[in-house]
Amino acid sequence: MIVEDHVLLAESLALALRLEGHDATRLPLDTELATPSEVLTAVVRSRPDVVVLDLDLGARLSGRDLVMPLSAAGAAVMVVTADPDRIEWGGCLLLGARGVLSKCTPLGEMVAAVRRVGEGLPVQSRAERDELVARWQAQRVETVAERERLSRLTPREREVLAELASGLPIHDIADADVVSEATVRTQVKSILGKLEVRTQLAAVGLLHRHEHNRAVG
């Protein structure tokens, strides 16, 4: 079963698998309307041995949320993704995926990987798997540390940081909040100290990174 909203890729992979004698089909997806539970029910009902699962299935669907329940239902899950950030790969492996591949992988190699998964063989080598999992775990530790540093900010400092993140310079923040520039500069200095960074750019980068990591899990 191929759970992929990129029709050309899904149909090309299904055709290539059929030519090798596999019973391959694509799950029709309406990513604007379908919910994770509906997709899970549809896939499990078909009782596939292998599920090729895209991580990004649209605004309402995340393939990551399906890895564990599909694995628990007895399917061997192979994740495919266009995201170049390999840190997320380690998280998928920990959730039960048998392997993770980039969508840039040549079709022949992707078919071979599906075959390996179906035979109970790994897609990643042990060394690569360990590296991916370690990178994901390191990111989790960093996310917790960033959350702790952000929690040190006062409500007012959070507002100022959000204004900086939106691109407002200090004098505009002062005008908008009806305070002096000196007051805002003092608040920014406190923000940098609590976040343990040296520049406004680093503080904004920490905020964006934390929000991204929280959004992906």
C-alpha cells in the first residue's frame, strides 16, 4: 500500500512494483478532508504487508503520526520524504519504521528498498540507523534545553522577542508599545542573557528553531 499524495511518484512506484510481481496499490487521498484516523482505518482494512508512507501528506495529515499505529497493526512501514532534514528520520525509526528514504532516491533503488522491507531486511545499515537515532535524540535534548531557557522570559520579554522575530527594529517596537528605546534595549539585553545568546539574530533563531521542533513533535 502506497500512502503518498504525490500522484506521479505513487503511481510510478506502484507500476514498478507490479512489474516485479508485487500486488501494489495507491491509497487515494484527499489531503484537505481526510483525517489521520480515516487514513489509518483505510490502510489497515487492506491488511498490507508493507506500507510506503509519505511524511508530508498536507496540512491536516502527518505521516509521522501514522508510523506507530501502522507498525502496531502489523504492517512493515517504509517512510519516504522530501524533507532534507535527516534528523526527523531517526524519530521515524524509533516509532517503528523499518527504513526511511529520500524521495530523490532513484526509482529502482526505492523498489529494491520496498522488497527488502517486505523480506524483513533493514533499509539503513546499523551504523546509519544508530547515527540517525542519535541525532534525533540530541535534538530532543536541545529542544528541552531551549524550552527551559524560553521559560525564563517574562510575559513582556516574550512579547518583545515575538516583535523582534516579526522583523520590527527596536525603535518601532518602542513606538508601538509606547515606551522609550532605552527600555526596549534593556528588555532585549535581559532576553539575550536569559536565552544565553549574544545577538538578537541568535535569539530569534532560537525561537524559530524551538517552534519548528515543537511543531514536528
